[in-house]
Amino acid sequence: MVPRASADSVVPEADCLKVRVLAPPVDGKANRRLTDVLAGQFDVPRSRVSIERGATGRLKRVRIEAPGRVPGFLLG
């Protein structure tokens, strides 16, 4: 995850996703924005997106429960 980006975006990169968020890494704002962005991409409520590992770092493991859709960039 890249906080304080110029725009929110999700880009596949090697074996992970690089997510850029507008929010700063202060008081959990970037993590909340990350879950918002991923919830929108996978068409799920934010409550179904959770950070499993890496809450205080840039490298994170995120769980998305029962995605409503799979974004085109993951389909190849």
C-alpha cells in the first residue's frame, strides 16, 4: 500500500496488488481508505474486507469475504 498518493488506484504487480490511497498513514486513515477502495473494487461492504496482517506497515495481507465480483485486472 502506498499512502498519500495523488489518486486511489489498484494495480496488479507480480504476485500482489499495489494499492495507492489518498489518505495519510495517520490514525488508521490509510487502512480505512484501503478497505474502502478494495470493497469498491470487489463489490462488497467494507465490513467484509479485513487486514489480516501488516496493519502498521506497507505490506499487508487482506481478506475479502465472498467477493461480489472479481475485478478485470485479476482475470488476466
